[in-house]
Amino acid sequence: MLECPSEPLAAMARLAGSGLFGDYVVYERPGAWTFAGGVLGEVVLDAGAVRTRWPDRPPST
């Protein structure tokens, strides 16, 4: 965990705009912000299918 003395929204925007991560997600909860950058695995859901992708494994549907 990292304490952020600046405004959390501004810090998240700087991380997202840094160019260090192709994909990222920001989670906001009361009193806490979380930034997750990069992709380790992927799960995609839509109305008709679930697709997964993990390193060193073929994609599955």
C-alpha cells in the first residue's frame, strides 16, 4: 500500500496517463483508491460466452 499525499483522483489520472500500462483499472471505495496496471490474465464475459486468457496457456471459450 502507498500513502498518497496528493488528491487521489489526480494521482490515478497521472498513473493512467503515464504510458507505463497498456491496460489499467481504478477502484474507488470509501477511504481507499486502488490502481491496477498491466494484464496478468483476462476474463471476458458477454451475453453468449466466457473467454479466458492466461500466460503460457491457449485462449479458451
